[in-house]
Amino acid sequence: MKPHNLNPLNTLLLIACMAGLVACGESSTGKPAGKHAEGAAHPAEAAGHGGHGEGGEKRTHFTDRSELFVEFPRLVAGEKSAFAAHLTQLSDFKAVTAGKVSARLSGNGQPDEVFVVTAPSQPGIFRPEVTPKHAGKRMLSIEVSAPAFQAVHALGAVTVHPDRKAADAEPVAHEDEGIGFTKEQQWKVDFATAEVVTRPIRAAVNATGVLRARPEGEALLTASAAGQVHVAGAFPRLGQSVKQGQLLAYLVPRLGGETDLATLRAAVNRVQVEKGLAEQELARLETLFREEAVPEKRVLAARAALALARAELEAARQRLGQYSGAGGGVPLRAPVTGALVDVRVSPGAYAQEGALLFHIADRNRLWLELRVPESEAARLVNPGGAAFRVTGDERSVEIIPGKNGRLIAVGGVVDAATRTVPVIFEFTSQEGRQFPIGMAVQAQVFLGGAPGKAREAVAIPASSVLDEGGMAVVFVQAGGESFERRTVRLGAREGDWVEVLDGLTPGSRVVSRGAYLVKLASTGTAQIGHGHAH
């Protein structure tokens, strides 16, 4: 797992961000935390039933599309109770900003009672006012009709008390608030939770590696001689796609000694004249030979002289073409199809012999060169694929042989310096993702060769785990706005998932994005996370 280390400046910025949302008991609007953003009292206070949540209820419920966190006071027949329903859409864990919310009381042999609000009082918070007519045990549900989805949150049984005296006589349940992190805070930052699940986890060994271009998909174009680089149309630019054989530029070699362009042109003209004279002489001798005026050996000598003149003319033209002919010098053509990943020269620049001019590589199909520790080498029997991730991105890229990649080779020699064994996979980039060549990666090599080797295990997203001094820590969602720090023991990792050997049970939820912000709330003042823009 990747340590989440921040430098002091970043830490201060994060704390400032959280403090800006809720600081010193105030809401993001600057009003006291116990008040609505509009200036009205908290639901419990509006009904005259005590402070924030005292004697009331808080319930959290998930559907496959939404999360509901609702607060409401004890219900009394004939009395109005203000609900605060916080609705989050799970597609992006942001506030639901439009829609209709209905609070429904049903059961106990009484007719259903429905209380509707058609818009949020502020983004994410809907406030239906519930005035029940019938006392007794009732079933409470919150029905949501939003532009993007519809959902029913069945919250179970609630008690509608016959009068205020009976409601106040009910004992107040003790609540352990845990780490407070309000919905308003969650909606304004990069935050998400994920369910702890049971899923197949394949056995794997950890490895480090580097992304390389395929040998047949990479070319380093160097200067064959010292000279000046000339354009050939539009000069190549970094990232440009090129095809094999495409003309990129010209290299005009430096002229040696007293040679100049005028001398080379004169040489071409001189040889052209010599070639013309040789052709005339050959024609004259062939006529005389037919008249038997000259011997055949003179005709053969004339033919040889013409052939030599033609060869000298071709050589002179090639020499001239290197400098001023054929577009301006030695043509530099792309040896492979790919993209220009490095351009080391500019138009008119002088390059030394052997200097790198252009680096071309196919970034769509790459090699993943891994180094597996010697201690794990014996387990590398028919590897069944690999997964890797790059620095700064918790998303894993899985290589599945036969689908998006293949195994190239497993090394048979332990490197004497690193005590590792090389394993090479080829893969095709998916979802438009492209990686810089030479980038270091963290990876796992799956063992056994087939998904059938997978075993069921309790697992969470790897992004949920923080490293605190070598201990694996997650934050479990105890309620809509409360969290608990939990130390866990981890097992194998497969792609974006990591096995949990101890500390979590399936069905609970952990913070999968924004865990470090929850950690800051747990180490800050008691006020952080308790304010509400209600």
C-alpha cells in the first residue's frame, strides 16, 4: 500500500480547507453550527424539543443509487416535526440538488401518511415537515424522485408518541459520535465510501518494474555525421504521430577541407560533359566499326569509358544531394510507426555525429519489465497475468493474457546485484490511458495461470488504506456523519482491491476517497466536523 505522506505546506492547506468548511462550531455560512443556513433553528430546536439531535434520531441508509442520512426529533401525534434529510448520489458522492422527497409513515393498521417536499432547502438537504395523526409503532420510509434516479429508503420502525410527555419520558440513547465529518464537508471535497465485500482474490507476488517500449516499436534516430538539421515541411513536434518511412527532416553534413557547394556542382557539370563526350565517341566508333574502319577493341573501350562516366555522374549527384539536392541533405525518416516521445533538435541546429535527434516509440503497446524478489522466484510457475499502478494514481492496470496482453518471458537467472528475477509482459493500453516510457511502477504478478486459483476473501479498495507508521488503518463509516478509526491486518492485493485478514466484516463501509481528510478531522479540535449548515 502507498504511504499517504504530505509535506507541511499541503497539510496546512488541507486543514485550512476543512476549517473553511466548518471551524470553531460555525457552519460554512458563518452562522452558528446549530442553526440552518437560512437562519432557522435545527430541526429538533425548531420543534422545541431540545438541542442538536438530543432526544431525536439519526439514521443512515443506502440504496444502489443513493445514500440517505436523516435527522428528526421524536415524533408526537398532532405535532409538527422537521426532518433534515441529507441525500447523496453514489455515482459521484455529491449532493442531490433537485427532486422531490416524501416521508411516509405506514403500518400498524392505520392509513399511510405522506409528507412531501418538492425541492431542497439547500443543495443536498431536504426538509419535509411530518405531522403524524396516529400514535403507535409505524414504518418510516423516505422516497426520493431525483432527475438522475428514483429510490426508496426503508428506515424501519419508529414510535409516534401519543403526547409530548410520553416522548420526553423515553430514555435518551447514548451515542458515541466518533469522528465527525459532516455531509457538507463530504460534498465539497473528493470523498467516497465503499462497502466491505467478499470477492475472489488471486495469489500474487509483489514486484517493482519499469514500463518499456517494445524493441520492434521503438527507434532512436541519431546523426550519421556531424551537420546541420534542415526542415522538410513542418518540423516534427513532441507527441506527433509518425508512420514508418515518413520524412522528418534533413541532415546536411559539414563540408570537409576546401569542399563547398560550388565545387560539388562543378563536379556534377564536369562529369555530365564527360558523359556526353563518351556517348558521342561511342556512337562514332560504332559507325566506323560497322564499316570495318576500326577494330572492335576500340568500341569496347568506348563503351567502358561511357559506363565509367555514368557511374561518376551518379556519385557526384549523390554527393551534391547530401548538401543541397534532394530537399537539402541526408533524409531522416522514421524507422517505425509511433509517436515522437523525445525531440532533441530544432530547425537549423548543429548536431554532432552520433547525437540523438528523435526518439520514436509506439505507446499503445508496451512492455512491463518486472523484477521479482529471489525469495518469490520459485512461485513463478506459469504466471497468470499482472497488475500495476503508477505513482499518483491508485487505479490499477490489469494485464490479462489472451485479452489485453501476453507473457513474454520469465527470466532464468537471478541478477547478482539486485537478487531479482525478470518477468516481462506485453500489454495494450486501455481506456485511452497512455504512460510515459521509463516510468517506475509497483506491481503484482498473479500466480497459478488461471482465475480458478482465486479464493474468496474479505476485501476493500486499496485506496481506503492509510499507512500510519507501518500500521494499516482505515476509517469505517459508523453513521452518515460519524467515522471510526480501525487498524486492520492485510493480506494479498489484486489490482485495486486488497484482502483484509482481520478488522472488518462484510457489509460495513469504509472511506475509499478522502480518508486522509477524515484522519485530519480525528486529530484536530473537537469542533472539526460537528458544525452544520442546517
